[in-house]
Amino acid sequence: MKTCHPIQTLEATGIVNAGITLRHGGVSRAPYASLNLAHHVDDDASAVTANRQIFFQHTGLVDVLYCRQIHSACVIDVDGESVHTGEAANPAMTITCRDSEAGSADATLTLGNLRQSVRHYMSGIKSGQHRHAPYSDSIKTGDALVSAQRGVALGIFTADCVPVFILDIATPAIGIAHAGWRGTLSRVAVNALARMKTRFGTIAENCLIHLGPSIQKCCYTVSPELITQFAEHFGSTVHDKKHLSLQTANIRQLVEAGVPAASISVSPFCTACCTDNFYSHRAEREITGRMLSFIELR
């Protein structure tokens, strides 16, 4: 049974492995059936552990670095020394990243302690040592990760929010962002791109972007207040007065940041329409599993 949907526009470059898991082929029971990969929902911990073993077996990945997602603009620099908040287009949207354990100081993250702790955690998953592993165990808070190291897989969990895959084909370097409405409004994907420029010399014109399966305009009814906020920042094309397109808003800001429109691809799959293949937080009334989107430099 197919457990993963490859991101062909990125994998065709020969530079990366990239994909998003489907909800098939796992052992979780309803409402998390069946390949839920997230411990922070109320699924049985042993089922999630088994699902992650299945994921590793099917993808051939060695490990995946991920974070505790908080719907922010924070970017975790996997290869460097810090969690980067950057500068939002509107200063009022700037979000300060805090260490998930201490909560009292800006988080500092070195490659060594990140990879050591994640690999220890993931090896425990493979061996079955971790029976209860809450989402808070997933290292640091943030909503995007960047790296220029080969063999380092970056991952985010979604169930309607937009997974934004970033590939700098020239350097090469990679990034991945979790863009719900809050992350989109605070420009988390552009923030990740900016961090890649600072750290790796990434040029926006050299990037391929893919917006993965997520809730689309057809199913995303939001409040008039949120429509107004998005229209003010991204123009009237992001909505039809009742429904919001997170995809259009992300494309708009990425193009403004210098990514050619022709270099941005969008998945045709709406998670809320396609609950046979994907989890949807909204369509399934907030009780459901999570897919894992991942990207790795080969």
C-alpha cells in the first residue's frame, strides 16, 4: 500500500528526497486511521511508534529533524546556532521564539545538540523504546527548518496547514515551513527563505518552491475579520469574501521576495476534500492524525 506522496517537481532535480505521507498503511485506529505520525494528538503512543517505524522502512530515511510547531514565523537553523525570528513585514507580527522547556530566554540551538537529541529519539522509536513520546519532546519550538547538509531530513506535521518545501538548486540548500493562517500572515516561508540567504547565500531566483497538500479555497471558510486582514496584506485575489486561499497568499509573498512565479508549484489536493488520502483538522472536526512532510538533500 502506498504510504507516501512524492513531490515530483523537487525530486526530478535529482538533488532531494521530498514527500508527504498519506494516511494509509499504518496501524492507528479511527479517528487516527491509519498512518498518523504525530504523538501530540490523542492517538495511542505505541501505534504512533509503529507508524514511524513503517515510515522509516518505506522511505529509507535515517532520521528526520522536526520541531514543536506553534503557528509562528520562527525558523530553526539546523546547521547554525540559533532560532531565527527575522523581521516580519509588519513589526507588529514579529514573534519571539522561546525555548520550549525554559520559556524564559530566546532559544539557542546548535547542530550538535539538535541532531544528537533527535537521533537518540528517533533511534528509540525504531527500537520501540519510546512508548510515550509527547509532541513537547520534539526539541525546540518553531515552524520552519533550514539546512545545507546532505543526508539531513527536515520535517513538519500538517493536517490542513500548508507545507512549504523550499529547494535552492544552486547552493544547494533546503527549507520547509508550516504555514497555517497565522504562519502565512506572519510570512514564515519568506522568513525561512531570508534565513537561507543569510546562512547559505541562497538567492530567491534559484529556488524551487512547492506548496503541498493542504486545505484549499473551496473548503476554507473564515471570518470576515480574517478576510480583511489577508486582503490588506496580500490583495483581493486571496479570497472570495467567504473563503480564503492560503496558497495564493503564500505565492504572493514568495514572488514579492524574488522567487519566480514559474518556480512555484502547488499541489492540486485539498486535504478537506480528500480525507480518503489525507488528514484534515477542519473536515474531521479537529480530531484526526497528522501527515509528515519532509525534504532531504541527497
